[in-house]
Amino acid sequence: MKKWKIACLILVISTCTVGLFTAYGENRGNKLADWGYSLGVGIKNIKKPNTSINRNIVSYVNDIPVYEDEIIERIEKNKAILDTMKTTDNSATSLPWGSNPFDYVYREKFDLDYAKVNGIEVSKEELEKYISSERAIWESEKDIFEQYLAGRGITEEEFFNEIAPPSYEKTIIKNRVREHILQSAGMSEKDNEAKQKYLDEFYKENIKVKEIDKNFIKMYSE
């Protein structure tokens, strides 16, 4: 996988390691800065899910409703990422990671409910520590980050104080859910391939989907 594709994923989920950018090469700065701005513009134009009581339910995951606007938001994010990739590589036709919007939303719904049932939480101090570490990482790639912020039309403080915290909290929780699942199964000491295989099987067996709006699901399934 090309380094810029890895960087694409890293920017979107708001986590990174400096080494990936450092290894990019002499021209990485301008290329990634341009890419960061384009991604920022794409993310800026995505509509947030509606919180009204009249939202259309497309399915249930273990009795938890999944709304049409949540799927649309994920579809638009995938499109923004892919469009940005195409500006750097005309041959890019798909995302280099799982991009099915239903799979993503279903698993996230399951993870957050699993966390609630099992008392998996993130304290204010833990979240602040995570945000602080992300700030430090982005300081080393300031040009890229500034272009991303410029594309979104927000300041650094707005990003870290308003936009990033909910996403970071979800990231921490989902990571802990996976750790809890593996630990409960005695898989903590296994290699990464074995862990991933177990998680895939676990989700397949435990995520129960009841489809409601079959036309919508058929239209947007990959």
C-alpha cells in the first residue's frame, strides 16, 4: 500500500504516527499538504445526521436502530476520501480498507452497545491525555494539519475542543471493546492475524441485523 494511502486513513480517523509521514520522501510535504486541504474541503461538506424524532430507520442491530442519515454520512465520508485519493492517483478506484457503509455503522453500533453493557468508559482525564498526544503528533506535521484545517474552515482549537473529542472517545472505546473481547476469549497473547480472525468471527456471530428499509439497503449496499 502506498504511503499516501496510509496517510489518508490516518487523517480521517485522526490518529497517526510520525514515522509514516517521515518515510514519505522529499516531496511528501507539498503533496500531503495539498491532499490534506482537499480532504478538509470534502469532510466540511458532509452533512451531520439529523437528530429529529422523525428519522427513517433502515435496520436494527441487536435491537438498536440504524438511521438512514447515519448510513448517508458514512457514504459521503467514503466518497470524500476516495475523491481525494484520486487527486493524487488517477488509478484509485476503491478505498484500501473496508468501505461498506452498513458494515461500518453496524459494527460501531455493536461496539458502543457492548461497551455500555460491559461498563467500558473513557474518563475525562484519559480523553484529555489522548487529545494532548494527538496535538503533539500533529505539531510535527504542522503544514499538513494546517492545510487540513483550512480546507475544513476551522481553527486548531475548534478541532481539538469541539470536533475531535467525540471521535477520539469513540476510537478509545472501540479499541477497548476489541481488547475486552480478545481478553475474555483468552486471545490476548495470540498474534495479530489470529486476533483479527477471531474478531471477524465474533462480530459475524454476534451482530444480528434486522433489515427494515430493504429498498434503501439494496440501493446503497456495495
